[in-house]
Amino acid sequence: AVAEVKLRDDQYTLDHMRAFGMYNYLHLDSWYQDNVYYIDQFGRVMNLSVTLDTALQKPREVFRLPTDLTAYDNRLCASVHFSSSTWVTLSDGTGRLYLIKSGKRGSSASEKWEIVFNEELGSPFIITHSVSFVKSDMHSVAVLLLRVEKDELDTKGSGFHITLEWVTVAEISKEGDRRYEVFKRRVLQGKSVPHYAAIEPSGDGLMIVSYKPFKFIQDEDDKLEENDNTEATNEKKDPLYYWQQTEDDVTITVHIPQDITKDDIKVRFSPDNICVTLKDQPPLMEGKLYSSVDHESCTWIIRDNKSLEVSLIKKNEGPRWPELIIGDTRGEFIMDPSQCSEINESLMHLTSEVMNPDPEKETPPCNAQELEECDAFLEDSASLCRFDGDTLKVTHVINLGSNQYLFSVVVDPREMPCFCLRHDVDALLWQPHSDQPENMWEHIATFNALGYVQASKQDKKFMACAPDYSYAALCECLRRVFIYRQPTPLSTVLYNRKEGRQVGQVAKQLVATLEANDPILGFQATTERLFVLTTKTLFLIKVNSGN
């Protein structure tokens, strides 16, 4: 039987359900796709491989966890990830990480799993992703560990936060002895379980899709340095000057020190430039104006509150300036209330208090009453972020808006996992390319109408697609599996009765009902087959693409 770990009473939030309650207990080896693995209640990693089209070998034990899992009350489900064709990362759910050299998998003759690293890394976690790479002649394995932890400071939310720990285990030589040790540990924190989190193949970066943003948690020294930088930045952000404008003129206000007199101030005007200097100091303001001025009519005075007021007369009346000095961001524009009212009135015709004010028009705007329930999206919009492993800063951010995340799939194990997003009624598959900054996410496949269809399946638990995009599939919590094939050419002539046109391709949909009432715990898809794991049984569904 599968080592299912049910949620405890203290794991009551939606994040606990997403991370652990909806965990996929069936693991597909993308390097050898006819092989699937699961961990049973005795802590054994069991392998099943396909021998015939719909025949599986008997479950074969390839590894046994050294710890007695039943002795831990607060453990999570055991998790495994295949980092490369010969390396595996494994967690027993108690907080211990294993790095295993497996050799060539899928063959009982040569497959022998050997522990090369085994260490307690804190509170229990599950493995979300791992990669194996060589950098500077040093072999490393980077692993992402997911935890849902109690947050004592969170009094308004769920009381929990999510941590993603990015651990790099490297082969280090010490006194002639080569062994694997933890080389680097970095922690990200957020307020929602990520839909997608993967390390780049080179180990240089990390990509996350989540509803709430993640950020790196740094140690105390870094925090002090960051605070100093923040204070310095805030000082720089204080406006050096304020400016207002009308159709005819521009007024600039600059605060000056108390000891500055009129004789200490020098203001030079030219048709396209301005320069303000105090005493013998470098220019306080200098640069090219956004537009030309009548420099002979420009003036300046010192106000009682020790501020310098400069008046510029526009050469061309009417147009508003978007900035005062080109490229200078040290000033702040203050808009007059009358100007705000004027702008509001000019935009009034573009807004309305009702959703569809004139439904009799030939092309009315979108009416919310026409939308179906499955078209509704969550109010929060997810974002896709790419973090740099060296600077720990975000380098790319994409707001996914209403493009709902659906599932992820490994198309090429040497690349990052793909992720599938809903676009209108369709589902689009995207392949990340970390080595192509200008084309970091490539659209590689489309599943027509899948976005709409999956939204109507309220009991869906897992989704997947074939690595060659020939079909997509989803399963419910119990028994039913839905298969959606890509359109294929017809061998016979078929006409659309309403439109009278010949139909060249048809996309078939299939429904499979399992002969078991046990909950579905795992779901994986290969090019030809679907694997469905229940508490006691592994079902193999041959997807016959020829029909």
C-alpha cells in the first residue's frame, strides 16, 4: 500500500491542502519514461516498469529508507525527485534529505541506489524540484524544499507562511577525501504555496509561479547592510524640488539652507536650459528643459520660508510637460486640483457606473451576466518570477493576470519543467529557457478548449499531458479519468450541418472509469500511457493515438 500521510488537525489551511493534501504520490522518471515509482508504508521505494503495452512488472524494491517512518507523529509524506539520469534526491518526510547515486535506472541488473549524502535539515519538508550540474569541475545537486510553517507574527492571515529552501549539496575535497556536503543554503518566504517552483539546469537561478510574492530571507549581517542601503535610498528619494505648471508657465520651488542669501544664488536661463547654483557648490539643478521657454521673461525670488521660487514662461502655450528637466527624476510634480477636475471630466465618457449601459448597441461591451460560472477567476492574480542565485534579486516579473495556472509537465528532462496556463478557453504550454534572456519563455503547444473544459470539472485532482503534446488528461478524486486528444485528420468525409463546410480534423475526448473506489493518490502521463495510482492499485491506461 502507498504510504499516504493524511493531514493532521493542525494542518487546516488551504496551503496545507495544496502542498500536502493534493500531493502526487506517483513519481515518473522522465529520464526513463516507462518507469514509475512510489513509496510504500514500509519506507520502500518501489519501481514498476512497463513490459508490454498494458502490462507492468511486479513492484520491485530499489531502496529502503533507513528510518522507521511510523515512529514520527508529525512527519509529512515521503518525496522523491530524479535530478538526472543517475542521481536521485529523496526525503523521508521527517526533515532528512538523502542524495542517492542510482546508476542507470529502470534495469534491475544495473540499478543500485547508494546513499552519498544524508543529513537532517530542520523541520519536515517535501522536495519540489532538484537538478544535477557540474560547475568549476565540482559536481553539485541543488534541491528545493517546501515547508508550511507557523507564523507567530501573522495575526490577520492564516497564521502560517511558506518557505522554500534552496539547498546546494556539492562534492568537496577535504584532506584527500572527497565527499558530499551542504555547500549553500538560501531561504525564500511567501504567503501562498507556489504552483510552480523549479531550479534552472545550470543552478544559477530559480523560477516561481505563485499568487503571493516570495522573497529571500537573509542573515543578520545582510539585513543590516540592506537597511543601510534602504536608508540611503530613501534619502535620495526625497524630492530636491517641486514644480507646478499651467498652460502658460512653470513654477519651481526649491528649499534652500538658512544661511543662503540672495547674493549666494545664481540662476542662469537659456531658451532650452536652466542652471541653479548655491554659493560655489556644484549646480543644484542643471539640464535641458522639456520644452523651450522665453528665457528673457523668466524670473526668480526668495520666499519668506527660505525657499527659492523660479518662474519659467513657456514659449509654446498649451501643451503640458511630462517632466521638467529631461532625465532628472529628483523633482516631484504637484498637480493643481482644478487640473485634476479637468482631466476627470475629459475621461468621463470612458467610464460608467453600470456594467452594460446600452445593451441595444450592435457591439455591446462584455456583460458579466453572459459569463458562466466556470469562467470566473480568483481575484488575486498570480505572478511568474525569476530569481538570480548570486544576487538573490528578482530579474524578471510577469503578471499572469487571469491566465490561470493549470499544471506542469517535463517535456525534456534536461530543461526546466514546462507549465500550462489558461488563455481564454484554451490551455497554452510554456517552456522556460533560462539560457535565453530575450526569449525566456517559449510557447510550445496549445490544447484547444482545455481551459474551459477543466474549469467545469469541480472534482478534478490532477492534470497532465503527454510529453509530445498528443493529449492532455485529468482525473477526479475518485474513479474517473478524462482524456482530451489533439485534433487528428479524418479518414472519412464529415460535414458540419449548420455551416455546410467539410470538417478536416476532429479532437476526441475519452472517459475512463477505474474499477476501484479508493481515492486517486497519483497521476502521471507519458507519450503512450497514463498511470493512475490509488491507495492499493496502480492502473495503466493505454492511450491509443491511432484511433
